[in-house]
Amino acid sequence: MKTHRIAVIAGDGIGPEVIDEGVKVLDAAAARDGSFRFAFERFPWGCEYYLKTGRMMPDDALETLRGFDAIFLGAVGYPGVPDDVSLRGLLLAIRHGFDQYVNVRPVKLLKGAPCPLKDVRREDVDMVFIRENSEGEYAGSGSWNHRGEPNERVVQEGVFTRKGTERIMRYAYELARREKKTLTSISKGNALNYSMVFWDQVFKEVGAEYPDVETHSLLVDAASMFMVKDPKRFQVVVASNLFGDILTDLGAAIAGGMGLAAGANLNPERAFPSMFEPIHGSAPDIAGKGLANPLATVWSASQMLDFFGHGALAQELLDVIERLLLERKCLTPDLGGTATTSQVGDAVVAALMGESHYA
Ligand code: NAD
Ligand code: IPM
Ligand code: MN
């Protein structure tokens, strides 16, 4: 029987709480399918590990992870360790080290999910963000001179290479073509006179290969406004690392909340393992209380199944999430329910296994 080997990095805060449910659900999905299984190996890396060892993960972590078929990650970052240290030392190190240059983030209002927008039909919120995930504003390069002096100067560089920009554009165009969707590029070429002018140019150049794809280009400020006022404008969206990060939290807000927002960090060439995670953070405000919504993690598990070629099963898992949302019997407090994190995970498993009475 085929085995998918998964490295599990539960991480910090609500990370371990939601990832336990994700693992449970993946095991159930495999059992239901019967043609493959998962083998999970857990790694205790994160902020607690940092406080004990001075590192977020061991020096040879990437070598260790490289042997796996995928990584399943909860959340990273916790008060007590500076965020730039914890995230650079783990999450960004993996995304960059494994060239997971595509970050796929669906912003789709599932049936039954709450939406704060007025006068918006459910089907109007149905987009997928293709976020550049390897360079751009998060390249990590820059300088900090004359610390503490009056002439102190900090430079944070946005690094946009032709290779990096072309490949993300191409991935987005291919997706738009395959799904017969429009493609919207997010820019700020009016103020970012190098990076975003280049971004716009490459969007057009690559677009010449896809005359069948209808394109739009929006400045990021206007795009934020339109996501709220007229979300149906957006289908496939391609954005730089920073803009994609910010707009997908906004996307979460209009598509059911942080507890429902999933993301896949892909190395499409499969030269390295890809990583699947909810897009939310460690939520210190609710950690350790069983309040965290595990459905974003379950959705990212569905993305993993899809990536492994189990498309029908991936869709079933989304259908199960919708069923829970519509029934409203077993939801966490962020969705107006009273269920705990693990009760929701159990309900997903029960629904997936076809049990009529769950929770
Ligand atoms: P956050 O996403 O952790 O929390 C924002 C708000 O959303 C909080 O009120 C939280 O309670 C709520 N929320 C988030 N996930 C939820 C869930 N599953 N169910 C119910 N409510 C949920 O963002 P933050 O507070 O800005 O960041 C906290 C820490 O997480 C920081 O250290 C940050 O750097 C880190 N972070 C990590 C990741 C990651 O690992 N991928 C992503 C974002 C932030
Ligand atoms: C996300 C997170 C990360 C990002 C942080 C924690 C570095 O916000 O995955 O959305 O900005 O990529
Ligand atoms: Mn984010």
C-alpha cells in the first residue's frame, strides 16, 4: 500500500491543538479511501524548543525534512521569542529552503460560513490567491546602520528576480487557463518604482503567452477596497509575498474568518517537500483552551490530499466542512458554536466516515 510520509511540525500556541485534528482527519481520509496510508513523524520544533536550545529547529532540519513527502505545520511564533527570530528561524526558512515558491490560498465562502459583507451573494466570494512565496518583500535582505544614533538608517529590500517573478506569473496564468477564470494581478507600480513596475511588466510579458486568459491589474489599495465592496471581481489573483499575505487575511475575514483560511506552500516541481498549513498564527489569546477552530487546518489537509492526487477525497473533505457549517451543530465559538477543537475534529471524522449521528 502506498504510504505518504508526513513531517508534522505542530509549533506554538494553538498549532498543536489544530494539528492534532488535522492528523486525525488525514488518517480517517486514508482509511476511508483504503488505497494509501499516512505515516506521520512529529518534530517538537518551535518557540519552546528555541527557549531550550537557542534554535527554532536543529541545524540539519532541512536535511531531515527533505526525506518526507510533505510537511504539515500548525503555527509558529509566541510571546517570549521575537517574531522575526521565530518566523525566520522556522517557517520562512522552510518556505525558502525548499523553494516553495507558490502559496495557494483559497478565499471561498463555503455554504454556511459567515460573511460580514452586505449585499454580497455567497458565490461572489470565490477566489484563489497565488502568492509569491520565495522572495519579494520577504527576501530578508537589507541593512541596519548607525543603530541608536540620530542618523540611524534601516533598509528592507524587496527582491524581485526575473526567474522568481516569471514562474509565479506562469503558475497563475496556467491555473486561470485551466479553470477558465480571470486573472488579476495586484500591484503598487505607482509608488514602488522598481519592484512593482517590473512586476507589472512581467505580468504583461508572460500574459502574451496566454491570450485566452482575461486579465486585470489593480493597485493594492484599490484591490483591498474592491475585495470588500465587490469581491466578485476576483477569481485567480496573483500577488507578491507581502501583498498576498495581507490580502489573504482580509480574504479570511470575508470568507468565514481566520478559522477557515487554508494555505499550501508548494514546490510545484516536487524537487522538495511542499508544506500545508492554516494561514492563521498561533493565536496566543485563545491558546490552550480548546477554542481554536481546526477547520482551516482540515482545509489545508484537503489541499494536501489534492496535491497527492486524491482529488475526489479532497473535495469530500470540503463537502464535510460545508456540511458542518450548514448544520451548525458542532462549531467552535468563532463560528458561533460551543464545541471544542477536538469535538469539531471528531465531527469531521464521523461525517467523513459516513456516520449519520456525530457530535
Ligand atoms: P493570529 O492569526 O494568530 O490571530 C489573529 C486573531 O485570529 C486572534 O484573535 C485569534 O484568536 C484569531 N484566530 C486565529 N486562528 C484562529 C482559529 N483557528 N480559531 C479561532 N480563532 C483564531 O495572528 P497574530 O495574533 O497576529 O499572531 C500571533 C502569532 O502567530 C505571532 O507570533 C505571529 O507572528 C504568528 N503567526 C504565525 C503564522 C504561521 O505560523 N503561519 C501566521 C500568522 C502569524
Ligand atoms: C502567513 C504569516 C507569515 C507570512 C508570517 C508569520 C511570517 O503571516 O503565513 O500568512 O507573513 O508569510
Ligand atoms: Mn499572514
